Amino acid sequence: MTDVKQPQSDQPELSDTKRETSPPQGQAQASETGKPEVESMPSLEQLLKKAELDAAEHYDAWLRAKADAENIRKRAQIDIANAHKYAIENFSVELLAVMDSLDAALAVENATVENFKSGMELTLRQLTAAFEKFNIKVINPQGEKFDPHLHQAMSVVDSDLPPSTVVHVMQKGYVLNDRVIRPALVMVSKAKET
């Protein structure tokens, strides 16, 4: 039989007793003085105390966040209530000029019909300007096609106009920012009978 030779490695083989091994982490290592150095590992009491401090800190932060959220909610409720309560404040200020004009017209003792008429025209211009400022538009559909979204038909009448045409406006309507706040009351033409 032939002997099979094992390949030799470049490094010399050490015996089991001479192999250098580093101690596992956390175990003592020998220093130059020969005394073992112990890595300081926190005790269970220290870990528990740290966890309790962390928990108390997180609980305090949670309480503060909860209080902040509650304050924001209360502030928002107050703001909404004030918005509802004082929503027409700016519009009311504009109407005060109209009220002043009406009071001044009534305070004149020896007014003529012409004076009253010119005062009423001035007051109407002031009111129209206030409406325009707050985007209130008049619905005056005389001669237009009837639109049930903007008009309310009070009656249907015979007319030479095409069917479903506004013949007469009994009361003007108004739109606020594309929302009908009062439909125009109208009379509508009906189809001619054949």
C-alpha cells in the first residue's frame, strides 16, 4: 500500500494546548499585570432603574402631547363658534351705511317727493355696492328660459313667447357665491294648445 500524504499548509500547525484563543466577550482577559480585567456589565437593578426612568419620561411626554391636543381641540371649537357667531360682521358693517342713509332721509322734515326719490336711489346704490362686495347677485330672469334651480314658477300664463319662458318677474331672486339664497318668483309662458 502506498501512503497518501496530506497537503501541507503554509502555516505551522499548533497543538491544542498552544493555540491562542481570545476569551468570549464579557469574560475576563489577562492584562499585562496578570490580573484579569472584568468588563463592567450593568446589573439587573441598574437596568430596571433605567427602564423605569425611560418609562416615566415617555409617560410624561405622552401626557404633554395629550394636553396639547386637548388645548388645540378646545381652541378650534372656540374659533368655530366665533366664526359662526360673527360670520356676518363685515356684511353688517357695510349695511350700517344703508341704515344711516335711511335714518337721514326720515329725519328731514320738509322733504319733497323728489328729495325722497333721490335719497332712495342713493340708498339703493349703497345697498347694491354692499351686495357686490360680498358677491350677492340679483336674479332677474325677465324674458329668459325658466330654470327651476334659479326660479320658482308662481303661475303659467298664455303668451306669444316660446314655452317655458319667464313672462313676468314678481320678485327678484338672489345668489350668494353660486348658491341660491332666494329663487326669483316668476310667471312662465305655457305651450300654445293646438
